Amino acid sequence: MPSEGPIAIIGAGLVGTLNSIFFAKNGYTVDLFEGRQDLRKLRHASGRSINLALSYRGRQALRRVGIEDAVMDYGIPMYARMLHDRKGNTFRIPYGKPTECIYSVDRRRLNTVLIAEADEYTNVTLHFEHRLETCDFETGELSFTGPTGVVKKNADLIIGNDGAFSAVRREMIKKGRFNYSQEFLDHSYMELTISPNIDDNFAMDPNCLHIWPRDNFMMIALPNKDCSFTVTLFMPQKLFDDINTEQNLIEFFESYFPDALALMGERDLKEIFFNSKPQFLVTVKCEPYHYGKGVIMGDAAHAMVPFYGQGMNAGYEDCLVFHDLLKECKEDFDLTLQKFSEFRVPDAHAISHLAMLNYIEMRHYVKTWSFLMRKKVDSFLFWMLPNTWIPLYTMVSFTRMRYSECVARREWQDKVIERCRLVGGATLVLAASYLVASNAAWLSSSSRAVTAQLKGILKM
């Protein structure tokens, strides 16, 4: 049975609001706290609207609480990457099968839908403009600074869904035996815009994620429902610092992004660029994810760079994993928190690692011959052995396979490909297909068992 005391969720962002809905549907009383104002009442939210890539894991979490359709109404499907070279030529690389896609979703709209949904539950109380100051993981006591002063609350469970600079995690760190690392990249990002064309339609294919890979930096663009594109420029902070005049800016775009410059327009580009500030990119890793009556999820537990589009999806999957474990543990909070940390930490570390690697892939490898050949090999083997040889992107974005298992399987695939390359080239990939098929049953076991059992194959 649900506990009699309330669940305190800190953070009414994308993960906190969804988590409150999960708890409310299961009969718990929830206090949802947010340091900012109610997003629904703001005409303009602080910061620019950042697009999100919603994929299978996130959709499964939304489906579980019955709001997938409400969210998908605002999503735009993207079936492929569209690469733009320096001459303006484009090349389309599908994500997977013709029907497989990820969705571009507006962050603010999604958050607003989730807040409204949470507010529909009589057992959820929303507390905006309440900034967490302290929390006691032994007693469940919390202290906030609210609109009228200090506010004290008590909870049976304290959940930190309060982002990369989590106040709940800050309190956990003070307790000791808590491993924590924070790494800032020397690359930053800035958001720009491509407006609708003169016909008020999309200026580019809206069903692709557009990428301008330039080796050490890149630019991407995701479609919006109003037929505009949100464009994000990622590059070393020094390059941002070096662009200090309008002439520098235009020359830089004429050299590296001439087709995008034509779509943006020089005037709009200058206005946005020089009225914006590059934002930092940060990775957070920590463990365990719990202490006493407290637990952290989403960016509070595993903030990652955005290059695999899994930040939000991983946070939503946190909710699925936690509530499945809560049911499995017969609503024993202590046992659930322990199992959640044990289960989720290796997966979060795995996807964080993949996200970093994908930045290099997106800005450089996507335009190389070796990348395109590997895509073809993976697609061919996936077609022949759909239950055995699954491309990494498919595993991550179109299944709920554990992230750590995705990494283990990819490492095994790399070893098979390398062995074939060393002993005879591409024709032996077909032999490897037969070899893998002969041992396909092995792949139904855990990733650790898979890796161990296939070592013998690699020695043949």
C-alpha cells in the first residue's frame, strides 16, 4: 500500500512532473516543488526554447501514464540525418528502418503539458517559487525559501529531479561515501534560428535532423511546428570568442555554413548572435543515487551532453525503472532505492560515455568513408539477423535494451568486424554473419554472458 506520508519531488521540469504523475496514478500523495514561477503563467520563459529529441524510451514512459498521444501531437518525426557540406550539397542518412524515427519536441510545450497533467490529480500539490535550502534524509524534513519566507515540509521520500546543479544532490554530497564528478567541455553552444520561407513553409526538409559537420565543430537544426528550425552551433569557446565583429561572423558563416546563412539572413544572424551568450556543456556522474530517504534521477543523477539525444529519454526511463522496481519490491522504499542505484548507475555511465563519443561522430565521422561503410555493414547484417546484429543507434534509440548492454554488444560487434578485416576484408563479414547466426541463442543471455561466450569465436 502507498505510504501515508507525502512524496516530495524537487523540480517541476521534464522529469519531476512526469515522476509526480507516476506516483499520483499509483495512489501516493505528492508535493511537487519548483524554484521558478509556474511556466504556464509566463509569457516568455527565461532562455531560448530548446528542442528535444524524443525517442522510444521516452515514449514508453509517457505511454505508461497515458499521455503519449497528447505529447506526440506536438512532435515532428525525423527519419534521418541530413548532412550539409561546405558547398551546400546534402546527403541523407536514415536512422534505421523506413518507419523508425525520433521526434522533435519543443521543451517548453512538453513541460507545460506535463505540469497541466500533474495539476489534474487531486493528490498532487504544486508549490512554485519554492527553492530548496536543506533536506534531512534521515527524518524527511525539508526547508524551502518560498514567496512568504521559510517553509518547512516533511516527506516519506525525497526525490531530486532538480537538474544538473541539483540541490538534493548537493545535500547528499555532504553525507560522505558519495562519488561525484563534474566535467565542463571546452566547447560551448549557441542557439540560432531559421525562419519559415516566404511561403510560410519549412525552408528545409522538416523530417530530418540537419547537421553541418565541420570536424572540430558543427551545427544542427531541428524543426518546429511553426515551420521554423531551431539551430544550434557547437564549437570551441575560443572560436566563439574570436568572432567579435559582424564582419568576422559573416565571413565565418560564408566559409563554413553558406547554405544556412542564406536561409537565416545576415541581419537576423547578426542580431541573434551578438545578443546571445554561448552556453556551457557539462557532464555529471555520481553514485550511489540514494541516501536515506532520498534519491536523485534525471540530470540530477546523470547530466550528459546532448549529442545522443538521450538526456530526457534517460530521465524518463529512470521513472519507468524506479516504478517497476517499486512494484517488484512491494513498495518498500529502502529496498527500491538500493536496487535503483545498483541497476541504473552502470546504464547512466554508459549512455553518458556514448553521448560524448557521438559528438565526435556527428561533427566528423558522419562524413567519412569508414562511417558510411560501417553503416552499410550494420544495416546488411541487421537485415540478415534482426534479432542478433542490431546497430548501436537502433539499440539506443529504438529499444529499451539497457544502455550498458548496448555498449557491450557494440564492443563485441567491433571485435567481429575487426577480426574479419584483418583476415580478409569485407567478404568475410558474410562469414561472420553465418558464425553469429550459428550462435544466436547465446545472445538472449545478459550482456556480460554474451561477451564472455563470444570470446571463443574471436579466437577461431
